[in-house]
Amino acid sequence: MTREKAQPFQFKAQDVDIRKRETVFHGFFRMDKLWLTHPRFDGREMPEFTRELFVRGDATCVLPYDPARDEVVLLEQFRPGALGRDQSPWLLELVAGMNEEGESPEEVAQREGQEEAGLMFSPLERICDYLVSPGGTTELVHLYAGCVSTESAGGLFGMEHEHEDIRAHVFAADEAIGMIRDGRINNAAAIIALQWLQLNRPRLQQEWSVHG
């Protein structure tokens, strides 16, 4: 007897019944509480339940890469979400920023590259879009790699009125990838982008060399 294989994605957004939605906090961030139900895989309906949802807009992150020097630029800055861990709360991250209304991810990438690292990207290549933590937040990240020259990169950056304090570092690509292995880089965007770079370095060094 052959067992029929179930196919994924049988349900859509319209199958979710949000019976009530309430904003329970709205400060620097916003938190909503949802009362909802949805169909189950076994054909029954899920009893009504509640979830708190961290409502956050989309973000754009960029890994700056110099194909000629085989170097990347990573930004060091304080992150309160890393407090309480057995590590420094100053993390090594990508160029990143929140998407403002009407901005494309590419526009955000160029704006944040200037503000956070003094860099312009030419070209920009899309890596992927991913949901940060869909069990609790709406945030979607648009992830890119950007071609730069690291010859004069590095230094102190950030918008003081936004309480940003950023140091841009230049690393050999191999060193940055090694920091994933030893745990010094442990944030999702940087891990995904650096592992993508590890797979695509030969191609980028060939294709992006004309932009150097």
C-alpha cells in the first residue's frame, strides 16, 4: 500500500482568523497581542489562542566585500539584546538599517553604507530575504553583498542623534569566516552573508573585478 505524501503550503494567510488585535506597548518598538485561530493539519480547528507579536518593519543588511583584496568590512557596535550572555554585547555585524516608507532595499543599503561605514556599493547583489524570528516578530531582512574598495575603509561612524557608535573594521575574508567557526560572530545576518560569500567568492572575484 502506497502512502499518499502530504504537500506543504496547503494553508494561506486567509486561513488565519484573527478575532482580536490590540497594541499592548508602543515605544521605540511596538508590541501587539493577537487572539486567533486557524485550521489544523488533521482537519480540526485550533482552539482560540493568544500570541504577542513584536511589530517591526523590514530591514536591509549588506556585506561589503572587496574582491581584489579579498576583504570584508564588519561593524562593531553595542547591542542590548546580547546582554546576559557569556560574551561581549559589542557585536560584529553587517551594514544595516530599517527600511523607511517608500524606500527600496537598494536605497536603504546605499544610505546605511554611507552613514555607518563611509561606503558606496557598486554593484549590489541580492543574497536572500529571510524572516528573522517568525514565531514572535514580523521583521523581514533583505540581505545583500556589495562591492567596495577597502583601501581606505575603517574608522568611526554612526548618527550621534540616533545614539549610534560604530567602529568599522576591515578583515580578510578568511578571518571573518573563521570567526563564525569560533563563535565571535553569532548574529544571523552576518553568518548567512559570510557563508554565502564563502560559496561565491571565486565568481565575485571574476565578475566584480571590472568594478574595481
